[in-house]
Amino acid sequence: MDLTFTVPTLFGLEGIVARELGFLEIDGVNAYDGKVTFKGGFSEMARANIAMRSGERVLLNVGEFHAETFDELFEGTKSLPWEEFIGSDDAFPVTGYTLESKLFSLPDCQSIIKKAVVERLKKTYMTDWFKETGAKKQIRFSLVKDTAVLMLDTSGEGLHKRGYRAVSKAAPLRETLAAAIVSLSRFKNGETFLDPFCGSGTIGIEAALYATYAAPNLKRSFDAEKWSEIPASVWQAERERAIARIKPTSSDIICSDIDGEAVSIAAVNAKRAGVGGKIRFETKDVRDIRPTFEGGVIAANPPYGERLMEQKEAERLYAEFGKVYRRFKNTRAYILTSHEEFEKQFGMKADKNRKLYNGMIKCYLFQYYKNALGSKK
Ligand SMILES: C[S@@+](CC[C@H](N)C(=O)[O-])C[C@H]1O[C@@H](n2cnc3c(N)ncnc32)[C@H](O)[C@@H]1O
């Protein structure tokens, strides 16, 4: 089966998601601004949902057309083969967004798309009343520069909802972003990995899943599991495939935080994620960290000075963190913060810095890896 799927991504993560899909042996992958598309059938769709780390959802493309007027939107939508995907009892709510398009009123676009799909299905099912009590076939549309793309959401809840984070302290990092930071750090089996500002443990947990090749969404469910056109055996086979890929790791993964309550929460979350035994948790002020290992990775999402503490306090902390980091030998560091002058406070210019969004907050991932070949003192 040759279907096209769209994976929306956080801005800046398109290349990482494309690479992840490649690792999953998924073909026809293309990256665009804010999304990645791939080709395949229901097996690839299930695999991407279960095993992808940094993508937000998996959407099945139903069709694409140009629409500058409500008439064009209605006719374009009606011409698509909705009956191939939506059964007579299925629920099909509509949601979406428009960007740089002549049609910009979301409620109007939503109701026109809904009416057009109903119009199409009326003919197939010989009825003009849809109960919508069956499986959920959430229609998602994007209207960008007058091109409408109509899709069905196979994931349901966003893929960052792994199911392991039952509890969190303030300002937790989105799991898909934490996974991307781990991937960007090029963390390798056998290396030590430290998050000294672990909060609810997201970065360390994603690192442990990554190190063991464990699929992050193996245990959760997806909307498309209830779709009658997809046999349960497809999902079972992909879950078995994901389980078969799991490998042991010799990496030491350490999560620490000054806040003991946060550390306890992180430990509970890690256990729920199935990696409790793979992470060492410590309650520790970053200032008290000593270089107990060489090489490896320090990845962190320290307080930004916006949400959690005052700017000056954050700056003093970055300076102390910089001193601690410079005592390590050959260790790479990946630090996510929204603070524009982080490098100045940290005392080192980053080798690379990448703009990323943590929710609505524009952040930078400051990357230090070149000096990892020698001492930084
Ligand atoms: C933005 S939060 C980290 C969130 C985390 N990435 C997550 O996903 O939950 C920053 C963390 O830094 C911790 N922190 C603040 N000052 C610290 C210090 N001096 N040493 C270590 N941790 C500190 C806070 O307790 C907080 O948990």
C-alpha cells in the first residue's frame, strides 16, 4: 500500500525526525518546515507511532489541493475519497490551522470541511444522519499559502505523551524535544550521560530509552488501533519488532537536581518508563558536581530566569555551571536555554547553537563538542 503520511515536528527538529524515520527503515522521507512526510502502508504508520522519538504525530494524508475561496475548499474536500477511510459510524471531528492564506477564519474552514465530508459520505452510506459513535477519525487540515492538505490523525494524543510522566515539577521539557537533544548529543553506548538539572527526569529517561533502543511509545495506545480497516496483527507485529530491537546498555546515566522532591518524581517517572534500573538519581546542587567521569555527555535544561527564578540568579548559576563543566575532560555539553547571553555567563562560546522551541518559548541549544578532544581548562 502506498500511502503518504505527515509528521508535524517542532521547528528545528525536521532533520532529526527524518533521520529517525530512516533508522526505522521507513522510505520516501522528505523534510519541510515544521513537518516530515513519508510513504508506506499501515505497518510503517504503526512503526512510526510506536518508535519515533521526536515527531509530534503521524497523520495520514487524504488529499491536497489549492483553495482560495470557500467554494474551492468545499469542492476540493468533497472530491477526496473519504469513504475509503471513514466508516458509517465513525466520528470525524475537524481541526486545523491556516497560515499565509486567503482563507483564514478557522471556524469557517472547519465547518466547510465538515459539510463537504458529510456530503461525500451521504452518497456512499445512503443516509443523511451520521451518529459518529464509532472510532475516532480526527480530520486535521493545514491551509498554508492557499494549499489545503487534509489528513486523518492516527496518533490521537500527541506522541510526546509517552505515558510515563504521571507527575512533574514546574516547567518540564517536552519529551520529543528531550529526545532530540539526546539525539543531537550523539550519545553512544558505553558513554556516561549526566543531566545535572533533571527536574522530572525527561532528558535522562529519553537518554535511557535511546541507549537501549527502546521504542518510547511501546506501551501507549493510538487512535488508529481502533480503526476497523487496520488488522490488530499489524500493531502486534510492530510492537514485537520494537521489543526485538531492545538491547542492553553499559552506559552510566545520571540525573541530579538540587530539589529532592524533583529527584523523587524523576525516579518514579523512570520506573514507569521501564528504565528505573538504568538511571542513577542524586539530589545535588550543580556547584557540588565533580568530574567523576571523562568523555561522555552533559545535557541540561537549566532554569531560564523567566519562569523559575530571576534573571540574575540564573546568570550566576550559569557561571558556576561553566566552572563545573570546565573541570570535566573530553565531555560534550548540550544546554537548552532561552537566555540570549548564556555563553557569556557560562564563560565559553558554543561550537554550535541551534534555535529550538520549548512550547512557545524560543530557546537555543548551545553545543560544546570540539574541545572534547582535550582538556578545556
Ligand atoms: C527547567 S527545570 C528542568 C526541567 C527538566 N528538564 C524536566 O523535563 O522536568 C530546571 C531544574 O533546575 C533545578 N535547579 C535549580 N537550581 C539548581 C542548582 N543550583 N543545582 C541543580 N539543580 C538546580 C530546578 O530544581 C529545576 O528542576
